[in-house]
Amino acid sequence: ADEINRTPPKTQAAMLQTMQEYEVSVGAKTHPLPLPFHVFATQNPIDMEGTYPLPEAQLDRFFFKLTVGFPQEDDLMQILTRTTAGEQAGLSKIADGPIISAMGDLARQVPVATHVTNYVARLILATHPEN
């Protein structure tokens, strides 16, 4: 979802339906989404015209937020060069949905020692802004 904090309520409702129910409705027809899927959304700075803060109920559904600052001059030059050159970046598929799901299943089978999970829990609590 591009510019989620500028989208109308219907668009936001569709995105939330996707995230919660793993399906999306178009008109009277509902389409289940193939697993796995990910929802990506961009958000404009609140001080831009026509934007507003997202409700906490929407923010809670995202796994993480990545803040991207404005690029420096060298980075801008690379962006300009890459987007104005006639050359396309070469991409190749390395995994599909079933492979990604199988990797997740395999990762859940790896035993984790209790002292490691305790450490992870303490680390999360220590880096949480409210603690």
C-alpha cells in the first residue's frame, strides 16, 4: 500500500482485511491470498500536506517500521544513474512460496535452549521503549 496515511478508509480497510483474514474482497467477491504473503506499506511524514497519523490499531499490525532518511548527494547520484540508464537490473528467482513456507517449518523444528530464549526475552524487554 503506497502512502497508507493518505489513502481513503476503504483502501485501509482492504489492507487490514488482508493482514487479518488472509483474503481481500473486491465488490461482492472475496479472494483468498496464497500463503505466504507479505504486506508492505509506505507512509509519508506526518508534516506533509494531506497526511495524518495512523491509528494505533493499524500500526500494531505491522511487524516493524523502517525509517528511511533523505539520501545524501552520492546516494542521489546512484539513484539517478540507475533510474535513468537504459540498463535493467538482472533479477533471478531464488525461492517461491512453498520453499519459503518449508524454510519456516524447518526453522521452527530447530531446538532452542532455555537460556537462549530467556536472553532473547530480556533483550526485547531491554530495548522496548516503555521499559
